[in-house]
Amino acid sequence: MIDPLYVASGFGVGLLVGMTGVGGGSLMTPLLILLFGVHPSTAVGTDLLYAAATKTGGSLVHGWARSIHWPAVIRLASGSIPASVLTLLVLWQLELNGEAARSLINLVLCLALVLTATSLIFRKAIMEQYRRRMEAIDVWMTGRATVMVGVALGVLVSISSVGAGAVGVTALLLLYPRLPMATIVGSDIAHAVPLTLVAGIGHWALGSVDWALMGVLLIGSLPGIVIGSYFAVRVPETVLRLLLASVLILVAGKLAANELHLSAASIAAFVGSAAH
């Protein structure tokens, strides 16, 4: 049975991704955890492969339009792919379905959501503050910094499935200030494809992917992305960014509150058992 609520959620996320360019993970993963009660590891694993599928289409369009800066993509991937593999090995050691992994995923997800919201709200201010300084940095330093950004994104995305969207775009804007915005977005999407695919396959190997759920989400999200992209130029960008950032901060707060509540309950249970 195809659950219409999952299809509607996929459509809503696709619509927002198409309109804002923000990675679907920052919307889909918390939605699956909070609204549908999906285990965090399953939500992350499913969302990673869902993102790989949707972003492949986006990168093909950008490749066709020649709006991908391949040197930046290669540098990002040379940092993110090894970091992703190492992160997945750590998650495997933690046992993905255990409480330690649940807490780690939820806390990193909160951090990634706050980072995404911050980059959405303050991107323009950050650019104005650092753009001139970044333009003065030589090519070798830019290359090294791009690889380090890739490492950070590899860890963030592998644990939380969030970070390859707004955070990646903001980092690329700072590192490559002379590139046009379309090329920045295209490069970010092109880099997200191998990263989400490697991380998603890793989660699948660890048994945390729900293929049926992913299929239902794609049924809703693919038309949502097309319609969102069509309306992107017709809706004020600032309003959209502020609205989305507000939603992400609220979701991060809700996840953090749930995690703190769980931690408090675990400590109370431990103290109670120790007393007996």
C-alpha cells in the first residue's frame, strides 16, 4: 500500500528543495524521525539514497548547461568520500540500531540543521565580511581549504544526511567568490551525488535503508522538485530563506528536546536500578 501521507511529504519537501535549492535532507530526515517515528539511522540511510537519486537528475541538468566547476567538485570529493567511509566504520562499531548511535545521529542532525539555518540567514553578511579576504588567497590554499570542507561535509552528511545543501553552497561561495551562483549550486549538487551515494550504500550495508519508503517518497518528491523549480523565480527569495531557516531551527529545537528528555529518562532509570 502507498501511504498518501508519505507521498504528500515527499511532494512538500521536493517543492521546497526546488524553490530554495536547500538539500532535502535538512527537511526529509527530521520529518521522518519526528512525524513518522522512523528510527534515526533508517531515516538517514533512506534519505541519503533518496538524495542521490534526486540530485543525479539535478547534476545532469547542470552538466548539460556547463554550470559545474569540476576542479572544486574533485577537491571536495577527495576529502568527503574517505571521511564518509571512516565515519560509516565508526557507526558500524557503534551498532546503528543502538542507543549510542541514535543519540549521536540526533545530536549531529541538530548541529547540521542549525548550521544550515545560520547559512541561510547570514549568507549575505558572511559574504560581505569575508569575500575580499578570500579573493586574496592563492589557488593552492583554496585547494587545501576545499578538501578540508569536503572532509567536514563527509562526516556531517554520513551521520545526519544534512550539510550538502546550504552549508556546502556557503562554503563554495567563500572559497570561489568569482564563480557565478549557478555554477556554485551546480558544483554543490554534482559533489552531493557521489557523497550521498557512497554514504547511502554504506548505510544500506549496515541495514538501515527502507527501500519501500524511499520509493514512496520519490513518487511525491520528483514532481514536487519540478514544480518548485518552476516557481522558484516567482517567490521572493529572502522570504523563503527566512521561513525555511525558522522551520529548521524549530525542528532542531524539537529534536534536541526529545534527545534531552530521553537522556534524562535513561539517567533516571540507571540511578533507579543502581539504588536497587
